Amino acid sequence: MPRYLSMIRIDENNAPEGGPSPELMQRMGELIEEMTKAGVLLDTGGLTPTAQGTRVHYEGGELSVTDGPFTESKEVIGGYAMMQAKDLAEAVEWTKRLLKVHEPYWTVTCEVREVVEG
């Protein structure tokens, strides 16, 4: 079965202060448990803010390293879910469920892409 990466994009400047609520974390935990038992979820995790990150860029044979935060970025990857699903449609359905556990004041976008094997 193919693997899919759901990249969770957020706007760090407009994320709710204090991060996820305890209720959100509980709902997320329940869904993660369901996905794991179904054999869909391979791995998941959140990422630290861009202020704690570093970018390595390669262009014209030269490398450059820039420490965060990356203020020019509107949306950044805030987390991910690695899934194994029968097809893209199934991966998208699971991703929709991941997003729906959030409260209405969240703005979250997920990009779902198949992992190229081999």
C-alpha cells in the first residue's frame, strides 16, 4: 500500500495563543489511536516554531545557512502525519478528520502527497 505524507501548514503569527487546548489534544489522541489501530497511521508529530529552526539553502553550487524565525513565510509546516492508505482519496479522508478535531478558531491547511517509493 502506498504511503502519504500529510503536511500540516499553519500561520505562526495567527495561531491561537497558548497552542492547542487540552480538549483538542484529547480529541487528537483519540483519533491517532483509532488511526493506529486501523493500520493507517505510521507516524505523526508537531514541529517547533520556526524561531527554533534553521534553513539550509543550495543555489549555484553554494550553501547558505539561515537561523529562524523566517518572517517572510506566511504558512509554515507545523506538523505532519505519515499514513499508509489504499489511495489518495482515503488519505485525504483521514486528513479531513485530523483537521476537524480542531476548534473553529484554528486555521489549518494540510497538503497530502504520496511518498515516492524506491
